[in-house]
Amino acid sequence: MIYTVTSKEDIAQIKAEIETKAKEAGFGILNSYDFKKILETKGFPIERDITVYELCNPAGAQEALSQMAAISVYLPCRISLYKEDGLSTLSTIGFEDILATVEVDENFKSYMSVLFERLKTVMGSWEK
């Protein structure tokens, strides 16, 4: 249900490049959340640097929301970036698993699978 890739690339480098890589794949970054900073300001510090990026492909969002309003709970697409076992780790929701559980036409599933492949391309930009 969660798709993950790892990289030896430093988190700071990935943060510096993610907007460009997302744009190359047809996504824009809507927002990002630095959970370490957010939770520290709330009095609940964590040690791990975890940043979540919200990505949007407007054409994909239009198609998804036109076909199935309930899919809005998964939008915008998110990529989480953090360290795990000494590696930079990028994770997202496994959209293929979700699409397998809903009743929509095959053309829509195919379209969404293409978008998910583009999202995986962004994540794989730093895979070594």
C-alpha cells in the first residue's frame, strides 16, 4: 500500500532538486511540511527530519475528481522524504493498490496508472 524507494543521495540535495524533478514529470509542488519543525514548535520534538511534499498534476486531478469524487481523500499526491537505515527514503501511497479496490472503468485506471508511473519517476530520480 506504500510505495518506497531509497537513495544514497543526501536529503538536502533531494530537497533542493525535488521541485525541478516534479516539474519535469508534469507535477507542481503545492506545499511542503517539515514535520520536525512543525512538531518542535508544538512542543512535541522528533529526531528524524521528515518532509512531506504535496504534488499536483492539474489534468490528472481534473480527471480523477471528475470520475470519482471520493478519490479526493488521496489528493494531492504526496511524497514523504526521510532517513531510514542511513538512506534517504521517499514514500508515497500505492495508487495501483487503491485503483484495484474501486469500481471505475479501465480507461480511468490506465490513465491513473500513467500518472502514478510519473510520480514514481520523480521518486526514482535519486535512486542509485
